[in-house]
Amino acid sequence: MTGSREKPGMQKSGGMSERIRPHMLIRIIEDSKIPLEEEESKLQKIKGKVEHDEQLSREDEFLLTRLVERAHEWQKGLKSSSDTEPEDTMSG
């Protein structure tokens, strides 16, 4: 019985988040300032699709997810290096 209750809720939230989610993921990626190489052109194509409300392919979604994971790792690295830099790395 609980399984049948979850499905409609998931579909409803899934429909809403599908429009908002790619925008959020792109913003996270851009705000993180991670270095993009070959992904830059792919990200721009995805961004164009999102702006025109076009359906993203699974490959597009996978790339966005991967870049967001990299962005989070990048931010963790920046935070940990800024936490340790001044006092911890100076000698004397």
C-alpha cells in the first residue's frame, strides 16, 4: 500500500524538478569555477538545451551529474587548502 502512495508523489516531484534541476546543476558547475577542458563545449550545448526547455539525453544528464560531483570535490579541495595554507604551511 505504501508503494502505491509513493509513486504519484515521485512523479509529481520528478516533473517539477526536471525543469529546475538542470538549471541548478549548471549553476553549481559554473559557480564552482572548476577547470573544464573538453567538457566546456558539451556544457554549453547542454546549457542551450536547458534554456530552450529541450529534453536532455541520458549522456547530457550523466555529464551534468559528473561535473557537479567534480565541482563539489573542487570546492572541498579549495576549502581544505584555504584552511591549511597560511599558518600550517609557513615555517618559522
